[in-house]
Amino acid sequence: MCLLILKSNLLFSQVDSDDIMTMSETNQRIDILAHRYNKTHKLHGYRIQLMSSSKNEKAKKVKSRFASKYQLIQVHLIYQQPFFIIKAGDFLTKIEAEKFQRIIESDFPGSFVIPDIIYPYKQYTFKDLN
């Protein structure tokens, strides 16, 4: 809802009558605003932990495999000494995370839902939906 309001404000309030903004430019501005929002507003939500390993190479392979199969879902590689942890998604509710975890459990057995700080406006951007 917030992004739709931002989108309408960008389209109608910042464009002169002589200057028409392309959809690509609008999407870039929305992505910039979403990035700024995520830096200042942290939300408690849920992610799916795919794996934890002391081997960076193994973690990168899992991240790459997930990213290629589920392109619209953010995947995060986090280093918490001595482990490399792969987490997926930025889900607002536990139910959303659990539903998605059931979808991926055949590809990523042992994955589980965890509470985490999330960045929901990074999850879905307008360029992904076009």
C-alpha cells in the first residue's frame, strides 16, 4: 500500500507537464525510496534458514541454487563467526513464511522458519513484476 502511494506521488507530483517520466525511471525512483525506507525502518518478521555451514563455498552454492530457482525471493548470506548462514525471504507473518517453507522443503530439506529483522520493500520491486 505504501509503495502504491509513493508511486502515485512520484507519477503525479514530481513530473512537469513538459517532462514525461518513463516507467523505468519511475521504477528506479521507487527502488531508491524503498532502499531508503529499509535503511531507516526495520520490521520484525520471519525468514527461512536454508543452511548454516563453516564453509563459505558451500554457503555460496546454496545461495546461488536458491536464487536461480526462486528469483523473486530475496536470499541473504550472513556471516556470524564461525558460520555462514543462508536465509531466504522477508515475510511479514509466520504463516507466509511457513507456506513458502513447505514449497521449498523438497529442494532444501532441513530448512526452517525463524524470526528475524526483515526488509519487506526489498522483497518485491516493481521491476520484478513488470
